[in-house]
Amino acid sequence: MAEVRITGLHKRYGAFHAVRGIDLDIRDGEFTVLVGPSGCGKSTLLRTIAGLEESSEGTIEIGGEVVNDFRPRDRDVAMVFQDYALYPHMSVAKNIGFGLKARKMPKPEVEARVAEAARMLGITPLLGRFPRQLSGGQRQRVAIGRAIVRNPRIFLFDEPLSNLDAQLRDEMRGEIKRLHQAIATTMIYVTHDQIEAMTLADRIVLMRDGVIEQQGTPLDLFERPGSTFVAGFLGSPRMSFLPGTLTLGGSAAAIRLADVLLPVAPGRKLNGATDGQKVLLGLRPEHLTRAHAARPAQGTFRYDATIDLLQPTGSRSYATFRLAGAPVMAELQAHDVSRPGERLPIDINMNRASIFDVKTERAI
Amino acid sequence: MPVVARARRRKRRSVPIGRILLLGFFLVFVLWPLYWMFNTSIKPSDDYLTVPPVWFPTAPTLVHYKAALFAYRGLDGLINSLIISLSATVLSALFGTLMAYSLARYNTGGQHLSFWVLSQRFLPPIGIVLPVFLIYRGVGLYDTHIGLIIAYTVFTLPVSVWMMFAYFRGMPKSMEEAALVDGCTRWEAFWRVAVPLAAPGIVAAAVFAFIACWTEFFFALILTSRTAFTLPTVFRAFIGFQGAQYGEAAALAIVSLVPSIALGVLAQRHLVRGLTLGAVRG
Amino acid sequence: MQHTATISRMKAAGAPPRLSAFAQWADRHFKWLLVAPAVLLILALSIYPLLFSMVVSFINYDFQVPGHAFVGVKNYERVVFDPVARWSLVLTACLSGLSVAIEFVLGLLVALTMVRSFPGRGVIMSILIVPLFISPVIVGQAWTLLLQRPFGPTNYILTQLLGQEVTIGWMTESPWLYVSLIIADVWQWTPFMFVILLAGLTAISPNLYEAAELDSVNAWQAFWAITVPHLGPMMLLALTFRLLDAIRMFDTIFIMTGGGPGTQTYTASYYLYTVGFTQFHLSQATAGSWLFLIFTALVVMLLVRRLLKAEPV
């Protein structure tokens, strides 16, 4: 049980600057997911918290104590690795008890704890086996068992699910979430998978090129992305970006996309925006629905679309059409649309739309 | 694909007579000296000069083995060789593994240190052995077991280090990292996780170190005389006697080559790594 | 985390016990402690002797001449102007060059016959590598048994095969004694080439050859177009390693010819050995060994640099 505070953290490998100035506060018991494309420094950050990498600059505090000079063993954290890193020459029981043995814990207590951890994870029958005799999911459980048996101050996960097949991945994701709900220990989880990030996190820390691009609750990041990068990274299918011009003149603000003028939702703040500013309008597929009501709702813009491309998934159909020349995807009910070429009235929910500056790619 | 199938069939059809002949010739070439040596070792001395030679001894005898081992002190050489080779092997594998781990995991000394060790492998022994001889005489290590054990340890170290270096490089390091996070010191992560996992590599490195020591002649010739002499140096006794002791020489040779060949063939899987200092994976 | 199992938090195990001051120190300097024994041993028994021999090569250190006076480059002069020394260097180059060339060709041929698997391949493999595990002294002894006149059966076999009396002094007559030395070396070290080249050959994807066959390329063309370029780094590696060992040639000569007749089979190592240990001109021998070392270093630099550039597979 501990909070983590990272201040001004840098990590350089020779000329390569992997982590460039990270400030991050993680509350006690919080599930934090570090997410970002490969090479963004998220794994390096995690390994620096574990003590497996030395920081080049900055401090790491765990439970109010600066641990920069602590060995990994003295930090009282546990880590689950991408390849599970089970000790192949030890049985499952020995694997789980290894950390306790390193703490010189008396044998009977080690055995009791191992048995308890195995019971919780449902792997009691496997205790006598060796890692090579286990399936991927079972190895994953053993790796988690190795962590919970110690009840460390922090759990660190380094892409723990990426070696599993899709179905098992969904299952284990749920179990990790359940684990966190039950024991409420601080967890820091690295992944490149935005779905894992969205489903698991209390807080997402989205990283790019060694810095934090944006952090907040999953819904925060999803609904109010701070940049086109965040908006594009979270959500599948991706957000559509439409280039246009902001017009502030007159009574209401609007965005002009070629020949179409979309009014900005009333009451939406446009901080620092200027008239004639080049912007990108960001629309997620679920911001666009088929119009059923006679009149569009407040903040909604109706457009007659001709469907170019239709991708049915069963429950929903993703329909692509052109809005002022740029492709936009809408998420429709399966029965809303039947074939490409169809003309439909589409309601665009401008209340939820994002607006970004073209040059800085920052949200307005 | 029919074309491929036809090509394959054509390959099968042409009986590789040339290949069989070449391989057969080479096999005979390899086996013939070994057979002749064995033949000589069990042949009575009277059969040496017959024309035609005795291809299969009709009255095999062990008399040469007895003479080689006792009259020519072959047994003493054998025991010395065992003591010296085994000790040097243990030290070489131990120190080699320690150093290789540090080079592979901590990149100690950068490239310079590892290449410095490698360069030792290519020093001509004659350049080293002269001064070592003078130093050994000065400090009383000349003709001692310990002296030769140290010399052999150093002379097999480059191979041990490089073989194990390649082995550790090929091993994922996450298990050692897991051990560190689990509460181990670096030494414990090395000793309790890395070493057990590298055991096959260590055994292979040890086998090649042992064979190198067991077959070594030059250092032994110069650094030992009547006390710590090893098996290969016993063959000096048979030089220039124009055949009178061929049975003994052959018998001693047979005794000496059995252990190293047995070990070598057992460690065959690692042979390529051993010969190329880990540069090529087998 | 079986759905029925309740998960609850265990008592915290905490951090492991604190390390003693010594353990902390050892953990901090772990990487240097690991290399220390090996480095110290090499320093003591390789670097220190080399420096020591550097000193010896410039002073008088001769069991027949008392005193250790500084003599400048006199020891080096003695070696350089000794015709036997020069002869031994030429012979070393010729013998090692020729042996390695034969071993390479023969090793490659045998490797080519062994690439594809066939019944008995494993056993044949085990037999072919046997010479690598035998002391060169014993190899010399084995060939002595075969070649030495009048006991060895070789002349008898040749007489029967050729149908005329063969009486070659394999260990005494030039050029046959060179042939004998080369045969012994080839016997012992062809497997070295064979093993490395075979490893290289098996690493080449068979798809390449199948593609070549589809393009109706014949075996000879495929060898030059596919095998040679892919095997290049491996060939260089095998040649480099072997050549650097071949120029040390000593053991078989010691057993088979004793450097004789006269000084006809003196290699560099054998020459330096006789100067140092039968004539006891130790400072002259160290001077010579330094020259030989420099000569070797040149070869190493030349070959190893190319090797590193080629990056073996």
C-alpha cells in the first residue's frame, strides 16, 4: 500500500533519450495504466519504478520515501513480466514462494501463504508442476501468484497479456480487474492496447516520445482528448478528423468545412480561439447517428449523407460517407442502413465533438 | 506444385556416387590411423616387422599396456593429467562463467574487455611460455601441479568466457530481473536463477576446457619435468627408438584418447559453439 | 481468481532483511567482482609474462653467459640474421598455408556431402569429429606408426597398389617429410573446417535452392550463386581460426621429425623452442618470440578485421 510520486524523471541510453521529464502522482490503491505506442518510454518508466533501470535525472518516491538509490529488492514492489519470467527450474510452489524464501520467512509460513495464493488463483492442483508443463493462462496466474503472495506495496505489470490469444486475454483482463477490486493495492500497468487501458484503468497516462501526452480517467481522455494524438489513439474505430475554418462572427460560432457550415454547440467554451483559425473537427463514429426525430436535438447538426462504404459487425454497422469531401465514419444500428449508395439523414452530435488547432494539434 | 515435385524427383533419382565415394574415402582416412594404433597396441612385438604386415593380430596381448602404464610411468602421467585437467577445468568454467555473466548482463568494460579476453586466445603460446618458465622457476612453481593448473586455467579462459558470453546473451534476462524484484541481490539472482538455467552451457564449456587441458602438450613439456608431467609428455620417451616401443606408445595413446573422445562425442551438440568461441550457434 | 474463490489481501511480507555492509558493497561492485578473478589471472599469467619477456629480450639472459647486462637490440639481431630463423618462418607460412588450404577444400567437400540427412548420418558425424578430441602428440604418434620405415605399413600398401617397390622415407626424406606433416595436420583439423562449414550450410534456407531449380539453374551455378555468398562469413571465420592455430605448429613436429633431419622441419615455434630450451639462449628466444608475436598480430589484425566486418551469422 503506497502512493508513488515521480518528479522530473529522465532516462538516457547514450544518445537516446527514452524518458524526457515525467512528473506523475499515483494515489494509494489506484490502478494506473501507462499506455502509448511502442518506443514511447512507458516500459522504461515502469522498469525505473521497479529499480531495474537507473534514472538519469529526477526522483521516484514510493510511500513518501525517495527510492532512487534502492535496489529492486528493497523497494517492496512486485512485477509481472510480459514473458511471465517464471523460474523454469523450480516447481510452481517454489516459484510462488521464491520471494518469501528470499525474505528468510520460516518454511511453514511460506507454505501456508503459497497454498492460500494458489487457492485464490485456482491453481492448487498445479503446485507440483513445472512452468514448461503449464499453458499460457496458467503461467500468467502463477506470475500473479508470485506477486500477491508477498502483498507488495505496488504491483507492476509489463504488458502481461500480450503473449496470450485473444479470448484468454479478455478473460485474464477481467481477472486482473477483479484482483484489483479485491485487494486495492496500487497497480501500475503498461500496455500498448487501448482497450486494456480503457477497461482496466482508474487513470490512464498516455505517453508519447518519452513525455506524458495526457492523463486522466478513461472517460476524461476519451471524451475530452487534449490532442489529436490522444483522440486518435483511444477509441476504435478511430476518430475522423475534418479540416475546416473556425468562424466566430455573429451570434454563434461555427466551423466551415468547404461548403458545409457546422454550428458549434451552444455553451461550448472556445478558449483562445480566433476568427478564421484553421481547425480539425474530430468526430467519433458514435457521435453520428441516423436521424429519427423530425428535428435535430439541441447541439445536433443534421446532414444528408450518401453512404460510400458499409462495414457491418452484426450488432452495429460502420458506415463511411463524405462530409464536405472528407471521409467520416458513423456508427449506426444494423437496421438503420442496408447497402452502400443509400442516402440517409445523419445527426452529428456537436456537443461531444472535439476541435483541434491544425498546427499545434491541441484541443480548443 | 508439379514443377517442384519433378525437380525433387530428379534430385532423388541421381544416385550420388561421387558423394558416397568421397565420404567413404574420408571415413577410411579418419579411421585407419586409429585402427592401426589399436592394432599395434595389442600386437606382440614379434609381429612388428613381418611382410605383409599383420592386419588382424591373432594373438592379442595386453603386455604393452602394462609396460606403458608402469615401466614408462604412464599411470603417473594419467593421474597427473586427471588432477591437473580436472582442477583447471573447474577453475576455468567457474571464473569464465563469472566473467561472461558480467560481460553479457552488465556490459562490463564495454567491447574492450571482451575483445581483450578474446585476443588472449590467439597469442602464440611460445610467446608466453618462455617468460612463464622463467617466472615459475623464480617462484617455485616449476614442475608443480599448481603451476600447470594455473597455466591451463588461464589458457582455457578465453574459450570459457566467450562460450558462456554467447550463452548468456542468448538467455532472456527477465527471469533474473524477476528474481531481483522478488528480493534477491545481484549475486543471488545470478547464483540461484542464471546459473541453474545456464547449466547446460557451463557443462559444455567445461567439457571443452577439459579436452583442451587433457590434450595439451606444449606448456606441459616446458613447465614440468619429473613430478607434474602429464600424459602427452610421456610420449617423449618413445621418440627416436626406431620402433622398439611402438606397442607401448600405441597402448598409451589408446588409454589417453578414450576419455577425451568420449566426452567430446557426448558434447557434440555444443561443438560448433566450442570451436568458434560462441560466434556461431550450433 | 476462479470465480468462486474469494480473494483477500494477505499480510504484507515487507522488504527482505537489510544487507550487511559487506553485502551492500559487494552488490554495488558486483560486475567488477565477477570479472576480477579471470582478469587477475590473465594479467598475472599472460600480460605480466609478456612485459617480463619484453625486458628479457633487451638484456642478456642466457644460461651459458653469466650476468644480466643490457644489450640493446643484439638479441633481435641474432634472430633476424639467423638463416634458420628465417627458414623457419618461411616454412611455418608454407606448411600452415598449405595445410589450411587442403583442410578447407576437403572440409567443404565433406560438409557438402553431409548437408542433407540420410540414414547413418549421426553416427558418421560422431566418427568424423573424433580427431578434434585427440592430442596432437598422439596424432603424430599414430602417423609415425603408419609411416615410419620399416615398421609402418604404408610403403607396403603403396607397393601393392602401384605394383612396384615403394621405399619412401616418410619421416626423413624431403619432400616426403613435409607431406607427412601436412597429412597429420589435415587428418586432425579437416573436421574443424567440416563442422563449422556444415553449420553454415545447414543454416542456408533450402527454399533458395528450390527457387534456383525452378529457374533451371544447375548445381554448379547454384553453388556459386547461393552457397558461396551465404557461407562467406563462415568460411572466413573457419579460415581465420584455423590459420591462427596452424602457425603455432609444434607438437606433431616434435614427435614425428624432431625438427630434423638437420633443421629441415623447424617451424617458428620449434625454432624458438630449441633456441630457448635446448641451447638455453633464453633472451634470444624471447626476442624471437616477440618478433613472432608481432608477425601473428599483423595476421590477426588483417584477418580479424575482415571477419568483424563480415559479421558471422
